[in-house]
Amino acid sequence: MGVCTRALLRVLVLQAAWALGGGQVRYSVPEEAKAGTVVGRLAQDLGLEAGELEARRLRLVAKGRRASVEVSGASGALVVSSRLDREELCGKSAPCAVRLEVLVERPLRVFHVELEVTDINDNAPLFPAARKNLSVAESLTLPGSRFPLEGASDADIGANAQLSYKLSPSEHFALELQKNEKYSESLFLVLSKALDREAMPVHRLLLTASDGGRPSLSGTMELVISVLDVNDNAPEFNQSVYKVQLAESAAEGTLVVRVRATDSDEGMNSQVAYTVNNVIPASGKDLFVLDSSTGEMKLAGPLDFEDVCLYEIQVEAKDKGHAPLIGHCKVVVEVVDVNDNAPEVWVTSLSVPVPEDAAVGTVVALLSVSDRDSGANGRVRCAVWPPAPFGLVATFEGSYSLVLREALDRERVAEYEVEVRAEDGGAPPLRASRGLRVPVSDVNDNAPAFAQAVYTVLARENNAAGAELARLWARDPDEAGNGRVSYSVAEGGAGAGAGSRSVSSYVSVDAESGRLWALQPFDYEELQVLQFEVRAVDAGEPALCGNATVQLFVVDENDNAPALLPPAGGGAGPWAGGAAGSSSSSSSSGWSLWAWAAWGSPAGQVVAKIRAVDADSGYNAWLRYELREPRGKGAFRVGLYSGEVSTARALEEADGPRQTLLIVVRDHGEPARSATATLSVSLGEGAEAALAAAGAGAGSGSSVSGLRPAAGAEGGAAAAAATNVWLVVAICAVSSVFLLAVVLYGASRWAPRAAVLSGPGPATLVCASEVGSWSYSQRQSRSLCVADGAGKSDLMVFSPNFPPPAENDFAGKEQSLVPRSSDVCLFLSNLLDGVRKLVTSSG
């Protein structure tokens, strides 16, 4: 048969073996093959291309013992790496198969390779001893008598261990080989012809054992046969073979068997002594002790079914005659297995750490499980604890894969302590376990999350540039770069009064710490609310981000003094030019104005009305009016919160033609700011005063807002009607404000500390009334409410902006802007006092 034909047949045989073996590759190699001998083209048989060997990392994992083969990294062939000795690997077992696991990565796959090591004839037959001494009595030993001989042993198997024996030529002796299908062969030396000690006292023969190998090997033993006289009856055992079953857990001193031999001779020739002639295997020579006189055989050492399951013991009985005769028997001890070996678990491959986004079914580790016991004692069941998120999948007999059964989350569990538990089927069962540490590696699957979706920050007006406003913090549970967060301000925020300016011109955030600071001082009159987003981005791939909204409220400071307003008519008139007034607190330049009053005007007659507004809000914009000069009891007085200048008593000619009044307008801020106005009141007769007022009004467009003519019948009726309307409005306003005050007071008691009146305030309203001018104003929008009738008081319902809390209540912290109860009570008291006066004047 040609080389090509043999190669083709080999490929066909390998393919057939692969199909029948369900994923196994089988190779055969003779023992003692030289290192480097190619066993098989493993990569080719597994279907791998030559170019992908390095990338897929083809490698062997031996199970339990040295493999003596390896995979060539260049060619992917399975080659011999060290000396292969079949007898060392398998002893007398046939066939001699070495199981190997082949790992291929990307993806991870497991192939099973069975390597059969075939026997060569490298061991010659070996006798137990080089010389055997026999004693045979002359004449009494009849032709046909048999003498057992110890056969030779050959470490090889099969034909290489099939022995044939040959005896050197002799007319007195011949060989007889007795074969038994169940036990080993028995070799006997048979007497062919009666012996004559006088003719030949000693016979020396050469026994040769040859095996069936090619070429054949042989071993020899010399037989020295001494011819004796007289004693012609050898001891005989009552059984040629004694069969005993003994549990491997039997204790030392246990009686194994009692052998018995009889000798028909008399006297010393009939006394028998027992000895152990040979034990197979030889390792059992020290395990059994035989009493020479009683024939009792006892156990002298521990048995191990997993090492040797059957012992054959040759026992001889020798009489004490002058020429001792010997009888032989065989004791066969069968060792019975007990469950004395716990399962063993090995980790052959471990792929850690496992990414937290690994797919279900990913192989984490390869395990090998075995039990040296047999039968039910050697059947092993395996389980994994805890049962989640990993599980075991049986891939081959005694082989398991630890696979992922559930999705992982490193932020919940960063490392698993997995225990693989094995239990055999014995009674009671024995158990073993192997612990595995499986760390989970991080992937960027969590976006940074702020502690709050909306941050409310209060910043005082005129703060210093660079002042810290707040600290923002976003948590990312990922680790390393995936959890490292950087902060930035997102453009596009909106602010009340910010106009077209970008958010980044007002505030900035530190990229690492999240510290929010101001880039410039804030002006409440320019900007009240600034809303923007802060973005937190991690350093993962791809990067994930989270957002939070920041609502920055600018808290007003008293940085604007009250400003006097021109008269409602719009003309300059007598307001033009004026002396400046001063106050102990901050003040602004004042105005000069004129008014006319008739002698005899009753007390309470309104002469003029001072109007002023404050660009601040809350307490800082709540104005009060004071009469600084003349001091003491003069002819005129000014309403504390209304700014109305009225007669304090009836005017007389003694008061002179002119009165000069210095009026101070002051807010409630800390420190307070003020403005002054000088009012010159000309006194005269009633008709003269009326003509002067009319002329001044025609020439300058109602130059004095507070000047009113004397009350006639028609004017009195109109005033009474208007007063009734305003009275209804006042009652409604008082009720509404009282209800609002109750709601706000309740909110101050039960609302969270972080609650803030959200959103910018309504359009500016300035109320000039008997409770004062209290405005929440913007420079872009101002409304002034002034009454028209001389005998009426002004009352305006407005959105209350209550005074700010103390200085230490701010500094960028979230605080409640709910008014204090004392402020509400003061406000309501003044408002009710104004209504009372309004009702009194209307009566």
C-alpha cells in the first residue's frame, strides 16, 4: 500500500473517530517515541487555520498526570515532549489512554483529546529469583509428580506479554503450563522418570521464558533439584484455591483465611509448617502474615481498593521429614471497595475578572471532578453556591464549566466568592469543595447623578467677585475613570433681567470640585433670578452625563435711596430748583415745591402730597415720611406713610403769609437711606388762594399734586360718591391681604426650610397710601398710584415683598423667604388704621 493511500486512510479514520466521539480527537503513539515525534496535526483536525493559531492561543490542559506531549506553537501539531513509558503511565491496564483538554480562545472552546500509548516490546520476562531450589525424594516420588514453579512476569501487555516457557533437555523432567481463564497461569515441573539419587544427587536445569514480541525477549531461571530419600508423601491442602472477600477498611489483625494441609506420613514426616511462597502483586508481601503452625493468615497492613483490588498469595505446606515434602495452594483475596475517598475538584482554567456587561452563558472557569472510589461511591454530583449568578454545565465526564447565569452589576456586587461543591453517591456520602474568587470589572454604565434635580441658591446683591455660592456634587458609582466626574455650566440659561448676556458671564463652576462661584457682583435691580444648568460628565468611554438645574435668586440690599417723583401733571412748575436737605443717614438731593392754603382752613385739610419711590424691594423700599422742620407744634403735619401734608390745626393770619416745611423720606433698610423735599406753603384769603392755585395749575399743569380747592356742594357730592367706592375697595383689599398673611404665616410654620418663593415677582407696583409707599420695583417698569380727590386717601393692593432676614441667614444657602409674623402684624395694623381714617373722613 502506497504512502498516499495510508495517509488518506489515516484522515478517514480520524474523521470517523471525531464523529463517533462527539467532539473527541483520538491519536495513537508508541511508547518510547523520541521527543519531537509528531503525534497528529491537532490544529488541522480541529478545523483551525494556520494563520489564527497565535490569536486563538491553542494550548493543552492535562488531567491528573503528566501528559509528555505538547502543542507546537508554530504548526499546531501535537508532538512528544518527554519520554513516554506505557508501563509507567498505565501499568498492565489496556488500552493505555491519556485524556487531554485542548483550550481554544476567542471564543473559548474546549476540545477533548484521547492519546493512546501503544505498547512495544521493551521489557524482557523476569523471574522472581535467578535460582530455584527444589528437593525431590528418590523412588518415593512417582513419575507424573508435579512441582509448582513461579512463572515469569512481563511488564508489557498483549502479545508482548504472552510468555512461552522452555526447559533445558532432561530425561527426568518436563514442563507443564496450566492455563486458567480467570486467574494467572500455573507452571509445573513434572517428573518424567523416577529419580536415582545415587546416580545423580542434583539436577541443574535452565528454565527460559520468552515473550511474543518481535523481536522476542527472554529471561531465565536456574532450577536446582536435590534428590532426597525416604519421605514419600507431600502435604495436601483441602482446597487448591481459597477465595476471600475483604473490605478495604478492614483493621490490622483481621483474620483473612485459615489454610489446612494434611500429610499421610507419620511422625516428623507428617508435621506441617506453612509459609507464604509468593504474593502477586509484590507490593502485598508485607500485608499478610501466616502463622506457620496453625495456617491462620491475618492482615498486617491497610488495604486500598484504589491501589490494588485483588491479591494472589501462593502458600506452601512443608512437612518435617528427613526429606521435606511440600504441598501448595493459592489464596485469592478480593478487596471490596468502601467509600473512603472524597471527591476532588480542580480548577483547570479561570478567566477573571469578568466584565459586568458579560453576556449570560459566558464561561468563567473550567473544572475537573473525580473520585477514586468505584461504582456508586465514585459517582459525583456537583453544584455551585450561591446558585446565582453562576451555574455549572457538564461538558464531559468529570468536566464542568462555570458559566454566567444572570447579568452582573459591579456597583451592587464587586466580587463574588463562589464555592463549587462535590458529593459522591456513597453511604454516607463524602463531600469536597473548591472556592473561587471572581472579581467583576467595571464598565461605564452609570451616568453621574446630582443629589438634587434643582438647586436653589440665594446670593446677596453686591457680592464680591469670586465668592463661593454653593457646592454641587454628582455621584457616579462606577470606578476609576468611569466614576471621575467633571462639572461645567451649560449655556442657554435664562435669568430675570439678564437680557442677552450669557450665564457664563455671571457664574462659573470648578470642573473638579463642583464649587459654584460668582464671576462678578450681582445687581438686584438688574438681575433678580438666574436659572441655568450644570452638567456633570464622567471620563468613561463613551462618556455619560447628568444635569441639574440651578435657580440663583439675588437677594436685595439697601443700595438705593428713595427718589422723589414729579407731580402727576407732568410739568416742572414750582418743583424746578430746590435746596438740598441732609440727614444723619445716607440721603439724596431733595426738591422744592410750593402750595397754597387759605386762612381759616380747618385741621386735617390736605395741602399737598409728597410722592417718592425706592428702586429696592421689601423693607428696603418701604418708605415713611417725617417733618424735620419746623420742629414742635407747627401748623402743618405729614402722614407717616401716606406723604400727605395737612393742617395740624386751623390756620390763622398770625401764621404769616408763608410757611416753609422740610420733609424727609426714609426707607426701612439697614442702614436706612433718605431723601428731602422743601415745601413752601403760601397763606392767603380763600378766594385769593383759590385764584393762585388755579393760575398756577393753568400755567404749569397742576404744579402741586396735593393742592385741592375748597369743598362746594357739587364737589362734596362727588367726593362722597368716590369715597364710598374706595371704601368698598379698601374693605376687599384688607380681607385679601389678611387671608394672604394667614397663608404665608402657615407656610412659615410647616413649609420645608429649602422652600423658596419660586419665579420672579410681578410687575412693579408703588403704593402711596396711609400705610406708606412699599414697592417691589424694577428700573424697567414702574407704576405710581395717586388718588385724584382732595378729601380721599389712597389705597392700593399690591404683591407683598417682605423685608429680608438678617445678614447671617444667607451666604449662598437655601433659605425660606416667608415673612416674619411681626412684620405681618405691623403691616395689618397700619392698613387698618388707614381704613379707619378713611371711614372717619367720609363720615
